[in-house]
Amino acid sequence: MRLGDCHNFHDFRELAQRRLPGPIFNYIDGAADDEVTLRRNSESFERCDLVPNVLRGAGSVDMSVTVMGQKLAMPVYCSPTALQRLFHHTGERAVAAAAEKFGTMFGVSSLGTTSLEELRKAHQTPQVYQFYFHRDRGLNRAMMQRAKGAGVNVMMLTVDSITGGNRERDLRTGFSIPFRLTLAGMMQFALKPMWGINYVTHEGFKLPQLDEHVDMSGGAMSIGRYFTEMLDPAMNWDDVAAMVREWDGQFCLKGVMSVEDARRAVDIGCTGIILSNHGGRQLDGSRAAFDQLAEIVDAVGDRIDVMMDGGIQRGTHVLKALSLGAKAVGVGRFYLYPLAAAGQAGVERALGLMRTEIERGMKLMGATSVSQLTRENLRFR
């Protein structure tokens, strides 16, 4: 299979699986425990039917949206994800360039493999910086000051990951950073030698947002211990409210899933929330974000920008989320598989296919702008 043979999410996933060593593919592909929530995320859209309107003169459509003060040419953005240069040696650079080409927002993770300063200087599109809450309050302040100095548009605090999820696929292969592979995991790397050649012939792997705090040489600190030792499970609303005041700009919480928490986010001054279960990678058995969307939009949608991620594989999924009141939707695996398959060209092809699907879908729905998509266009089974 070649990139030109990829026409949907499943094609990109298959090509990524062919090119990545098993432990790395499973790191992207896997989720927590029995992976119930991972499956539920996409299945949630199947219980919702679109009801199109006809004869509306939808010869051309405007799919642009404004979210957290950022104008996006399409209602889909690239969510921040960790360790991207493990999947392809171009990593975040490829994703940022593709996002800029399509006029949409991209995110840089605090566990990213390219510095937020480099990406901010290289690209004019809106940039989100995603970070975690640390026991070291000074580190939290330093990370925000660094993002402010770099000119980051939006701060995104992930609130559903105060400890790592139980990802059993990673346990079986021994996947960790630094690598501590099982024998079976090492054998899977040997079966994909081109990945290893790319890994050793390009710049050294690093985490520039945390290079002073996580030892990539195989020393004391690993990614797993970063989650268990450096993050603060005692984080509370007062802590976050102080950060929102200090940032004094666009600030969103990622991982909100209840109406009560959404209301609290409004009360402490957040400008956005992202309904998310972390792609099923944290609490297995949790509800799908799409299934929570309507009640949270009803509760706070007039006071804060509500977004969602999880399970987005098609343009019609995006249309359903927008019709329920989401301002935009985030994708993760949707661009990570293409990144692994073909770098920037892969991400561009995936975003191009998504844009085409959304445009086609809006025309077939009789909507010339995103604002014309409403709950009248939906029926739930």
C-alpha cells in the first residue's frame, strides 16, 4: 500500500502498522484496560443520524470557525500529542506545516519532541501549548512564562491525566521512554529496520520542553515515572484558577466530561473546554465525549467555547459534533497514523481528505456555513 492508496482513517492506520515497529504502533493504537472506551468513542457517532435539508442553494460553503479567539479555515484542529518524532523523524514539524497549509490550529505537547519556540517562529497559524500540572509550582509558572515569551496563542491544561492509564499493550512489549523493551518487543523492532535507520540517522531524540526534568539517556527519570512522580494528583480548582489568572489570556481545560466541571471552568475564567477521555487511554469505561456534548453545550455553551475530541474518523463525525454545538473538534490518531506512514505528506493528505469530506457533507446537508448546522439536522436512535 502507498500513500496514494489511502482514502480514509483505516487505510492510514494500515499503512502506519506496516511501517512502524509493533511497540510504537501499539503505543499510538492502544488504550487503557480492555479498550472499551476506545471503541465506544467512534461507535457513539453511529447512534446519531443526519437529517439533511435540500434545495438550499449550497453551491459553495464556508467551513471556517472561530474558537478561543482563533480563526480556523476548517473546524478540525490537530490536538497536541506526545513523542511525535518516534512515529516519523519529522514529528511536530510535519504536523505544524500541514496545519498551516490548511489554515487550522495545532498543538505542542509538553512531552513534544520539537521546541514550542521553534514551531512558533516557523508558523503563523494558531498554536496551542498543552501542559500538565506538576507538584513543583515553580515549574508550572516557568512553563507558562516560556509559552508567553514564545507567543503561544492558547494554553491547554490536561486535567484527566494526573496519573498514567493502564495501557496493557505497552506493558506486554515493554514500551517506555527511554526504551526498556521485552524480548518480544525487540524482535518487533528488528522486523522494521527502516524505522531504526531513520531513528539513528536523524537528530537525537529529545523532549525540549522538559529536557531539564526528564532524563532521556536511560537514567533515573522515564516518561512513566514523570507521570507518577512529577505530576500532582492533588491538583484542584483553586490551583487551576490561579494559573488562569496568571496566564490572563486564552486558557482551556482538556479532559472535562461533566456539566458540574464545565460550569466550574466557566467560573474560574477559562475561555474553552475540551470534552475528552484522552482517546480511551486513561479511564476505561468512561463515557464518550460525543455522548456528553449536548448537555454540556446546553449548560455552558453560551459562556465558553466547547470543543471535543475522541473517535473522529470522518467528516460526517465532525458535522454531527458541530450540529450538537461544538465549536470545533480535535483529532489525534487521525493525523498520527498518516504522520507515521508518510510524514508531512501523510498529514496533508489526511487533512485534505477531511476538508473534502466536510465540504461535501455540508453541501449534502444544505448548509452553506457551520452556523446553519443545528440539532434539527440530527436524530438519535
